[in-house]
Amino acid sequence: MQGRGMQQDIQGLEQWVDFLSRADIPVLKQTARELATLHEDENRLSARGAAQIIVVDPMMTIKLLRYLQAHKHRRQEHEVVLVEQALIMLGVESFYNKIPPQPLVQDAMQGELAALVQLLHVIHRSHRASEYAFDWAVRLSDLHYEEVRIAALLHDLAEMLMWCFASKQMLSIHAMQQRDKTLRTRAAQEQVFGFSLFDMQKRLVKEWSLPELLLTLMDDANSNHSRVRNVVLAVNLARHSANGWDDAALPDDYTEIATLLRMTPEQVMVMLGVDAGIVCDLDKPHA
């Protein structure tokens, strides 16, 4: 991994895209531990077994997909989005040899506990979003449910990467928003970095030649499509509920999810296991 000192000299969107395209993306310690345990068990070792571990970790997922795209065969006709499919194409042993689960997030961010905590929050939130998106895609009989899951998992990839490689600036943005609750995330990011992380992410996924389907599903601008709408709403629900199930934005989320799934907001709340009393309290005018 590149020295953290040099990252302080990176300025502007182009330099960050260049830096992150060469960076060795860190992965969760738990991912490395579980992959190592699986590798030692010949009876359980399989592409499916490894995929079940990888898809919980967005950092390891993008590490795999980025490698596969960079080493794509000219004769390869179809783009690969699914983790298990990627492992089958690459070969499980080849995966272990060529894409080791290193460096570890916890080692790479040693001494930066506040930033590490925030990163782990984003990763946990992304995993929850992927579960929501997967569940709703299945309910909608969407045959691309795995692609939808991966898109939701990677939706906030740029934010995760910047917590790893630009922790000081990210903590500054976090502090600004804590002081001013009305400050929009995009505005804060543009103030600190000179660009939004969403714009950087669009550049990154194109630079890494990620599959076109994934680009479409991760782009909120395409939210008029049902599949993209699923991803956007899953990400929103995970983000808002992370603030507590009394977050003021959640009633609107329930209404929009209900429209997507052809349910009522009350049925959505039952599906999510939300206490209806919480929403009743939110609807009361505040003193």
C-alpha cells in the first residue's frame, strides 16, 4: 500500500482517480480470516463457498471484479458481474494466488481509530443495503437479483475508499456535517476535495472498465428504471435507518419502497419489522 504521507499531496479529481486506480485496496480482517479457514478445508473449498464470504465485504468484491476486468480475455463475450461466476472463470486456487485478501483495513488504518469506525459503519450500511436490494429483487421476480445485490453493496464505494486513503479530509467533512445538519453531503465534499465522491466514483468505475450493467445499476441518474430504483431505495433505507429507526426521512422511504413493491407503507414496515408507533411519533408536529 502506498505511503499515507504522499496522499496528502494528491489534489483534484484526476490525481485521485489515478491514485486509486493504482492503490492496493484493503479488505476486512474477518474476510481474510474466513477465506484462510475455507482454503484449509478441502471438503468445503469451492467457488460458491468463497463467494459467500467475499460478497459480505465490498472492498474484497471490488478487488476481485477490478482484477478480472484488468485481465479479461479478448475472447470473453459476456461481462461478469457475479462474484461466484468470476471465481469460476478465474479458478479458486488462482484467486487465492493472484488476489490475496491483503492488506487488511485494520492494519492500513492503524492509529486512525475515528476514521476506521466510520469506514466500518459505511461497510456495514452497504451490506445491509445489499440485503434489502436482494430481497426486493426476489419479491419483484427480477432475474438479475445478484447483480442488484452487488450494485447496492458497491454503491458507496468511493466513500469507503476515501475513508481508507483520505481519512483526515473525510473526518473534516463529517465534523462539518455534525456542526451543520442542513449541509448536504455533496456540498461538503466539493468544499473539501473540490469534487463530489459520486462524480469520482463514476470516473473510477469507467477507468476500471467495470461491467456496463453494474455502471447502470450504480448510477442514481437512472433511477427511473425499476432495478436502479431498487438499489437507490435500499441504499437510502440503510443510510437513514443507521441513524436510528426514528430518523425523520424513513416515512418517505417506506412510501417509496411501497410504490416499488406494490405494497402499502404499513406492509413495508411490517416486512422490515418496524414498530408502527415510531412513525406515529414522527408524524406529530414538534414543539
